[in-house]
Amino acid sequence: MRQTLLPFQGWRLIFFRTVAVAMLVVLIFSTWRLQFVRGAAYRQRADDNRFQTLPVQATRGEIFDRYGNPLALNDPAFLVSIVPALLPDDRDAALQIYNQLSALVDVPATRAQADASGRVDERSIDELVEEGIGFQPFSPVVIAADIEKDIALQILENKQNFPGVTVETRSVRSYPSGANTSQIIGYLGPIPEDQAQELRELGLDPAYDRIGYAGIEAFFQEELSGRNGSVTYQVDIAGRRERLVQRTATESGLNVRLTIDVELQQVAQQALVNRINAINAEEQRLRTQSGIVIAMNPQTGEILAMVSWPTYDNSRFARSIDGDYYLEIADDALRPLVNHAISSLYPPGSVWKTLTSVAVLEEGVIDPFTPLNDPGSLVLPNAYAPNDPGRSQTFVCWLRSGHGPQNLIDAIANSCDVYFYQVGGGNPDVSTAILREGGLGIDDLYRWSTAFGIGSMLGVEVFGENAGRMPDRDWKRRTYGESWSTGDTYNAAFGQGYLTVTPLQLISGVASIVNNGVMMQPTLIQHFEDAEGNIVEVADSNGNTLGSFQPHVERTLVSPETGLLTLLIQEDMLLQGGNSLACRCESNSSYYSPDRCNPETYSSQFDLDSNRDDEFHDWVEYEVYVPFGYSWTDRVCDPLTFNRIGIDYIPPIATTESMELVQRGMREVITRGTASASANPAFPPLTMVEEAGKTGTAEYCDNIAFPQGLCIPGRWPSHAWYVGYAPIDDPEIIVIAFLYNAGEGSQRAMPVVREVMDYYFRRPPPQYTTTSRIPQ
């Protein structure tokens, strides 16, 4: 008997039940997805529409010199905005407001006015407002930024005539010392697109916040900028504010007190510029246009002045980047945007003889009181054709008639080139009982140069420092495909040839001799302060802290009486290779090991015994000084270098006696040598204090001189150097001056140094002032 099926029974019932269940499952899944998987995103989008968060600019820290004189301050800037929804509904009334504003803030009122006045690339007030209406009519639209205070007050006083128009205050930079300190202070600029997201996470707003682009402003961006606050409102769909939801307080940036003495800085820059002008006037041609002056306390490393000329005026960038001016100085061949005191490399000339002298004394090359003859020249036979006089090379002294018999003190005082040729690279005509065979040699010269900081970043607190170059014997083979020669050593021993240094490195090296074998880290920072003037301690990623000023030892060339020997990061890399601090800490190194990157506690040891084949050892424990803010991005870790040079590298250690002998030679430079009153009667030594120093004249042929046809064999152009310090028994100041293509250091650079030191010792004691200011 067949069973009769009622409606919705059988396959129809199963089908519709399945559809209903499937729809229920889809609904449940969609609800779960919207509520749990995408819920947070949708809530965030809803909150973005419902809430309006506006940044509140933090007060940027200000910058002062060592005595409290302002170098970078905050000034108010005024922004004019329009709230589109609050404008009159009548089109003609709104245009009348636009025209009145246009006359005050110099922004075209309409597109037609912009085109008629040739300002086709500018958006008019009318266009800006229309964009605002289409977005959020109750949100303010910025019409003009950084208007004059008088204009802002005029708008506020006539507010009844400007419905919907508001005036807001923002902070902008001012640089009272301008071009005198721009290379040190730097300037601010808009946040680049590639850094926008990173800086948003730090609380900055790319729409109006600015960051440091150079100098102290860039190096201490995080400390100076503070942290922005914010206010959050609940708004309706048109952007009308309904209630205040949350307010986050700002954190003001820290003030910075520098080691710079702004008055001394101004004197140094003016002395340099005056000297450049005098040289050009004397020769009636444009001989020299650039130069450098650095003044430092050799006992603490505090930089009192740092001049790089030509420079630029950072006050032109204080409120906004002056595009035409920026392009003008960026295209200048003299590169005024570059701080040449730390970034440019030059042959050091005869100032370098002071460092060579320490190495000669410590390596026992010659007794310092044994004379070597200087007939005015030294002939070096060709190693591959010793019997062919035509292929020999002649090295001359600056005094072509020669100085006659010279010991080490004489050679420093008279800057005798032939003496340093012989002690640097040897002289086969002198008995090995008097002069070590081969002289100091390039290997030992490399060791001592490295110990004096050549090839290392010294850690001064501005970006762009150059490590310099002390060539080793394999460097020339890799670079030029030629073997190192004795003539190359002759040149390197007295500061010529392939050797190049920065002025900062050269003054730091000489300062370590003046300071009896202790190299201090050159620094621009005294301390950080809060808004009330209290000293604040800050920390870096290496575990270093910076509070009240403490001088830091960067390298101890003479063993300290207590504590560990201090070596440079570069030396540690040569000694320990892949196990060194640099190789552990540099993220681009194949030896990178963040768990073992411990700059704060790192120490190691090396064997002072040069005989690696016996069982005797003379272990020396050392530590490595890492400057504040060091970022481990300098690519110090170099397997090619530590596998070639590091195998035999032994950090040199000097004695106080060697330092004192070189100091004596520098003193006699003043009393009877190249910087004495008889050598330059127009610029005699100081009278109120005893000084010491060293002259230098460095021949060169670079990418500027060569195209001009100046690189004539035997008559190359020359740079002028001079370094001086005083008082000789307890040095307070050491000053170095460099003048590009200026000629003899004793005639051209020495007067600049003496003028700076004369001012330093003659002026009344500077007055300290407080750096605290009430935030605006």
C-alpha cells in the first residue's frame, strides 16, 4: 500500500531544512566574524568617526652655551584657520571674509585671484575651505602658518568681522647666534615621509612637528623633542565637537647646556675670516676661502669652539626652509652645509711630527739627544735599481740649505723634515748603532697612529664624523696595486702622502700628548636640564648615562696608576676579531650577537709580549670606552683587517717621559723655532702666559687643485696648520687652525690660534646665567 506524502515532506522538506540550517550557520558565522574577528577593526573605524584626537605640541628643549647664553630658543608662531561650518551661509559674505584675510595673510582669496597674480601653484582660501566642507565642516582648516604677531593680533581684535576664523599658537625655533654656531646647533625641518610612521609611534605629528636635520638638533632629537600630548573630543558626523573625552599631558623636552663658549666661538670665526681676507688681499687673488678652528680643554675634552668656514645661517631655516637659500648653499663647491672640522680629511703636515716623535721614542728608534745631519735633502736609492742614480728619489727639507745636526728636540722646534725622514723610514748611511734599521717603519707607525685615534670615530655629539685613514702596507696594494715603499713611509712619518685626518682627530691626538698620555673624549655636552634648570640624567642604549659633566677617558696611552688600560673600539676589533665588542654589537656583522653585546661591562686582555712563539706572556687587561649615543653603525668590524693586521697587533703603551720630551720640543717651537718671535715678528708669542705649539704645512693635490692645474711636481699647493696650547705647566686650552691652500702654517695659521688664545686669557671672567625659562 503506497503512503501518501503531505506537502513539505520528502526531499522538499530535507532541502528547505538544509537551506534554513545553512542560512543560520552563515548568519552565526558572520555575526561571530563581525563581532570577534573584525570587531576590533570596526570599533576602531567607528571610533575614528566618533572621536577626534588633536595633538598638543610639547615644548622643545632649548640649547645654551656653557655660560647660559642662548643658542636655540622657542618663539611663538601664529596659524590662521577657518572652521567652514561657522562661516556665513551667504556666499558674498564669505568671499568678503576671504578677501579681508587675503590682504592680511597674503594667501589668494579665490582661484581667479591666484591665477591673475601668477600664483598658479598656490591653493586659494576658497579652495581650502571647500575641501574642508567636503571632509568635516567643523574641523579647522589651516589657511596660513607663521604669520606676523601684529597680523594675528589684528585678526583677534576684529574677531566679530571674521566669523569662523581662529588664530592658534605654535612654537618655532629661533637661533640667536645664527651662522656663528650653525654647524654645531643644526636646524629643524619637516618630517620626511620615510620616517613619518616611526615618528608617529613616538607621538609626533608629521603635519606640523619638525625634527632635527643636523648638529645637536639632530643628534639629540629624542631628548630635545619631549613627548606631545593630545586632546580627544567626541564629534558628530559633521565634525561638531560634542564633549571632551580625554586629555593627555605633554612632556617638555630637555634643555641642553653645551661646552661651547659662544663668545670664544665668535672670536675664533672672526679671526679665521679676517685672516682669509688678509691673505687674499696680500696676494691680490682668491687664494684661500675655507678653514677650520677648534678650541678644546685638553684635560677634559670639552670643545670650547668649533668653526668650519664657510658656514650657513641656520636662522634662515628657523621657521621654514628657505628653498632658494638652501639650494644656493647646497650647490656651493665649498660645501658650507658640511662641518669640515669633523667630516673632511686633510694631510696633517708637520703637526703630525709630534705623534711620530712619541712613537720614535717609545720604539727606541734613536736616542732623543743623538743628532742626525740635515744637509737639506735626502736621496733614497731605488730598491730595484740601487746603482742607477737616475732612478733614485730625492726628499727635500723645507729649508733647502738644511738645518745641520738635529736631535729630536731640535727637529720638533725647527720642523726638520730630513730628520723625520730618517727616523721614520731609516737611512742606510747611518750606523744601526745610532739609528734603528728601517727607522720606525710603517707597521709601528700604523700601531701608534691607531692608538692616537686615527681610523676611529671619537664620538663627538654631531652626525657626520669621519674616521680618517692611516694606511698600512697592504692598503696601497689593495687600492693602487703597488707595494708599500720606503718613500711612502718617509711621507707618512711627517704627515704627508696617503695619510689623512680630520682636524678633530689631529687636535685630539696632540691634546693627548699635552695631557701626558691621556686622550679625553672630545665632547660638546655639559649636561641636560629640565624647564626649572635642574640637571637631568639621561641614558643611551649602551647603558651609558649622562648627568653632571664628567670627563671621559677615550684612550690611555700611558698606563694608569690605578684601574684598567682603556683602548679604542677599533683596537679591540683588531685584537679580538669576531669576539670583539664591535663585531658582537654591529647588526650588519656576521658575528652579531645581541646577547653578548655588553658595552657597559665589557673587558678583555691582550699579550704585551711580542714573541708569540715562546711560553711567556705579559697579559694586560683593558676596557673599551664607548661614547654616549654610539649607535654601532660605523662598520668597524672588518674580518679582512683583523685577519691581516690584528694577528700581529699589539696596542702601544707610552711613558710619561716621552710625552714630556715632545712637550719640551713644542715649547722650543715658540722660544727658538718656527713659531718664535724671530721667525714671525708680526705675530710674536703671547706675553701673559707661556705657550707651546707646532707649525704645519701640508702639500696636497685633491679634486679641487688638480682640475685647476695646481698639482705641479715639486710645487704642489699647501695647506696651513698650527696647533698651540697654554699654559705649558697646566694647559687650559689647546687650539688648532687649518686654512685651505693658504701656504705656510707659521705665517698663515699661527696668527689665528694666537688671536684666539690671546682673547681667552685677556678677557674678564665670563658670567654664568640660568638657562631655565617659563614655557610659552
